[in-house]
Amino acid sequence: MATTTTLPMTKTSLRSATDLGYKTFTAGKFRFERDEYFAHIHFPGGRHIIAVDAFLRSLMRDVAWGFFYGTVNFDNVFGTVNHYGTVEMFAGLFNKGYKDANRHYVEKFQSTDLKATFEAMLIDWTNEGFDPFAAPEETGRPFGPKKGSNEKAVQRQRVVAQRMVGLKGDSPYRSDASGYPVNRQFTDVPQDEPEIHAEPGFETEVHAFNLYGYLSRSDVTWNPSVCSGVKDSLMCPTTEEYILPIIHGNDRVEWFIQATDEIVWDVDDKNTGAPMAKVTMRAGDVAAMPANIRHRGYSPKRSMLLVWENNDGRLPSMYANQELKPYPVEF
Ligand SMILES: [Fe+2]
């Protein structure tokens, strides 16, 4: 007869999430815990670990962007896929090892429900002095036991201009007075504004502003914000410094115009993560990021990038069904 011996559970010397003052969060069958250094993600059939600074920076983008376009990979295992109303949360879905071994796990949520859970987690897990939207050089550290909070920073809304920044009733300009001083790395950016001479009757139709001056006053990094829109054509400029926290999996073509300085991009296969290309973009360079890739950027110095998005809701299925080629032009 076989006998089994049950060993007493060893009391771990590590302090649990609760001892450290952090809440544990669940969404469906996913469970999230944080300790002093890491976010721990448990899901049916597996667990995953992400450095908490990287996790909070990714979580901040996913929340502020409303799950963005396509896939937001926090790393090569965990992330979300936006289905515009619903959202899938996954472990291993776009990872060849997990997929080949059938160890991936996916669960679908109402976007508003998952966003609320993510927002609560972001608020609880972000300590005083740490701003997950800021460049590492401009913020404190996220580690250790729970210490205060930084609700103002984590509740920032992404700018979404209806027509154009600065128009009457639309997103306002940034200024010293409104709390947006020129960033330390953009002190050489001219702050003069263009003169607008509209024909009588067209005063609310003709508009221009100094986009470089506006971006030089951005207090966040890697946050493409809608600064002008014409139907589905959205101009989403952003300032970048250090590393794009997420690895963005496109569900449509995205155009990049590097406005200043330099960003180096890693471009990988969207589904497997296999490396495909390394793209170095210097001021003036233009690139179209295909619809079948994921990408992560590295910006050694704070730089300005114009991301041009096509907001047409039909595009993801047209690319998925291969009605459209994944790239916009053939040479
Ligand atoms: Fe992208």
C-alpha cells in the first residue's frame, strides 16, 4: 500500500502582497499580485512574472489608451487585444513556445470592466513619487512596500482633440501657466506661434499652431495623443524617451514620421515574436509599420514622433482576412 506523507507548508520568509500593503486583483480567472519588485500574474495552467516598474508603465498605457489599436504586449507573454467594445486578456497567445505546447490562456472581457480593474490596480500599486508615464530620469522608484500613492499622475487622460488642439472648445494649448513647462531636453525648441489670417467667415475653420512648441511641453512619454483629426485620419504626435514600455502589435498599418532626434525600433512577427527587422529612424525619416508586426522603440534622447493612425473600424478584419496586404505600398 502506498503511503503519502504531507509535508507541512514552509512559512515563506518573503512578505506577501497583503503584508506589503498591496491589494490582490482578479479578472476572470486571472489573478494579479505585486511584491516589492515584481507583478505576479496567475492564470489557469501557469504563472508569469514581470518587473513591477515595467508592468506599471505598460499598465498605464493600456489604461490611458483604452487598450489602443490591436495588441498591447506587456512583454512576450502577457497582454491585451482590443476588439473595440470587448477586450481579450492573454498569456502566451502571441508566443510560439506557449502556442506550440498549447499552454496559452485567453479570456474575453467587456472593455469597461477590465479597464476599471486595471485602473484600480494602477492606483493601488503605484507608490508616491513614481510616475509610470514619465521618463525614468524624471521620476522616482516604484519598488518596496506600499508607500502613499500618485493618483494625479495615473489618472491623466490621453489628449483627444476633436478637430485640432487650440480650436475653440477643443483640447487646450500647453503653457507655463497651465502647468506644462518646456521639458529639460527641449529647451532649444522655438516657442513662437504662427500668424493666422483667415478670410472673414472662416475664422473657426482656418487654424494653425506650433506643434513642436506644444510637444516640447509634454510631461509624458510614449503616449500618442490625437492632436488633429479629419474623419478617420488621426495625427497622434508623442514625445519619446527611454523604451516604449509595451510591444505594440498592429492591427492596421501605422505611419511614423520622426520629427526630431532618433528612435531605434525592434520589429518582430506579430504572432510568434520572431525578430524581423531593426529600423533606425532619424529626424525627417518616414516609415510605414505593417499590419502584421509588433514593434518596440528605443529613444536615447527625448524625441518627437508623429504617429499617423487610420481610425477606420473596418481595417482590422480586412487585414486579418488578407483583403489588404499588410503593407501600404509596393516599390
Ligand atoms: Fe504601433
